[in-house]
Amino acid sequence: MSRRASYHAYLLRLWRVQSEPHPTWRASLEDPHSSEVLVFASLERAYAFLADQIDERAEEPPTGAGPAGNDTKLG
């Protein structure tokens, strides 16, 4: 089983669009390493994506990592 990353960085952008009956917030997340941009129709969908990225149930603890995981090579 592959391990998920223990560090994530995104540039978050939020904007409000006028829609009936109430304005709606939209969100995008940009990965600064790959420049990939993900656009979400709602804040709830953006949050669900982020929650999935850090889902600890799908993760195995890194072997040999210190308390803060500082001995893991990034990116």
C-alpha cells in the first residue's frame, strides 16, 4: 500500500458568485509544486477534498520518522 504525503501546500482562493436565491462561495486550490489548479463549486466540496488528502485511515506511519517527521525528505 502506498503512503500518502505527510505535508501538503495549496494556495486557496475564495470568491462569491451571485446566484439565486443566495450568493454562493466558490473555491480553488493551487498546488505550488505542480501549478495544478482544482476548482470547487462550494466550500464544502473543497473541504471534502482536503479532508480526503489527510485521511489518516488510509495512511501508514512512516518508519524511522521523528515526532515531527523532520527526517522525511520533502518534495
